Amino acid sequence: MMDTKRRLLNVAFAAAITGLIFTGCKKEMTTTATDEMSEQVTSGSDEARFTAVSDEIMNDVNAIVLSNTKFRKINPQWILLGLHTPCNAVIDSSKQDVGLLSVTFNGNDCAGKRFRTGTIILQLPYNKLTKVVTPWSVAGCKMVITFKDFNIRRLDDGKQFTFNGSETYLNVNGGLIDDSPAFDVPIVHRITGKLQLTFDMSLALTRTWNIDRTMTTERDGNMTRVTATGNATINGYSNVCAWGVTRQGNAFTSTIDAPVTSVSTCSYNAIKGLKTIHGAYRELSITYGVDERGFPITSGCPYGYRLDWTDRNGNAQRVIKSY
């Protein structure tokens, strides 16, 4: 009788231990799946936000150039209308004769979507012997943009980046993005550079990101269309637009697999395009220009972009994010 009771107790104890182990493994698997989802969404959102911020900076630089005759010089389009100074920005033009402008931000952008602080410095080519500045409107001109603690924070959710480092803008075929109702030929800019990117004001989350992409701007009937493509070949991938280290510490390479197109009639949100982030937790694709269900739009303006990946169990995962 005693042996029978002892055997029953041993069986019950073994069952309890097995249950605890199973429960613990199940919890660990659930936590891992949650972490994977969070990391994938964060990586995709960071890349999309970084692109949006970079585009906004490029727009501001073009606006600043239009407001300064030394920088714009002769404009092939010959149409300059209105004011072209970014909101809540102070421009120091005391060194414009050597091709330098310093711009300090402290306030909301003109769309009231982002709050910006810090400084960017624009430097055009300057010949010390001839004392001549090459204006931005000249084909082949290279303008260096230096970021000094330039912080940009979204007002809706508080997400923010801080930029330090520099980029080089190349005006491939000349001309300016002014107020002309139409451009005779597209205006092509190539952007390259290396930045120290701090996520959400945490110095522990400072990563190096590189950029190499071409922005082609077309305008017809007062509608502006901007198309982005990747230029670099990195880690065996072509059409690379960005590469570096994610906030989670993973090396990544981002490719533009189908040109990303934005239009002025949709607040310059991307209406189509495809990117792939190689080196995230799982390879991640970003489809731009989708509706709230995740389908590519066929008319009107998009809701946002779609993130797709295959999880560790081979299951397809999808998240839809708004712009």
C-alpha cells in the first residue's frame, strides 16, 4: 500500500514538473514571437521614418537655396514665387560669400507635424584663389550638408531622431526646384553620406547609418512627382539606398527593389514602391502606397505602408502602418 502511494506521488510530481517545463517553454516561445514582431515593426518603421525625415531636409535645403541669390544664382526655370524659408528657422548668411549658410531650427515644421531643433550647415564649393562660389543651380555642383545635434520629433507620437554627421548632395543635371508649373527636364539629385543617428534621445541607441540614393523630381501641371532609387552595391546587394546598424544592434542593408514614388498631391507620401531590409531579425519587405487593408492603391492617396516577413515557424506575417 505504501509503495503504491509512493508511486502515485512520484507520478504526480513528475507530471507537475513536466507541466511547469511545458508552460515555461510555451511562455518563452510566446515572448520570443512577441519580441520578433516588435523588432520587425520597429526596424521597418525606423527605415520609413528616416526616409521621410531625409526627404523633408532635402526639401528645406532646396527652399533655403531659393531664398539666397548667392546660392541659387541663375535659375534655368526663371520662376521664383513667394517665400522659401522653412518655418521656425533662423538663417545666418554672414558667410555666404564663401558659400556657407548656417540654419538653426527651433519649432514646428511648416506642416505642423514635427518639432525640430539643432543646426544644419550648407556648404557650396568655394575656390579660394578666384573667390568664386559654385551655385547650386549648376550641373555637377556638390553641396555638403553638416548636421549638428539636429533633432526632429513627431508631434503625434513623440518618436524622434537626432542627426550628427554629413551628407553630400549632387545636382546631377542642374536646375532648381522652384515654383515653375512644369519642368522641361527632370531635376536629379544624388544624396550620399554617413550619419550618427540617435533614436528617441537615448545616447545608448546611437547607430551609424549610410545613405546613397537618387531623387528625381518631375513637375507637370503643378503636380510634383519625386522618385527615389538606390545606388550602392553593399554586402552583395545592388540598388542599396541605406545601410548600417539597427537600434537593436543588427547590421542591415536596405534595397529599393521598385522605385519609391511620392507626389505633392498626397503631401509627398509615397504612392508606390518596394524596399527590402536585409539583416533585420527576419528579412523584411516594405510596400509603399497601400490602403487600410494593405492593398496597393489604384486611385487617391494612400493610408500608409505594409510590412511583410516570414517568421521562424514559416508563417507569413503582415503589419500595416499609417504615414
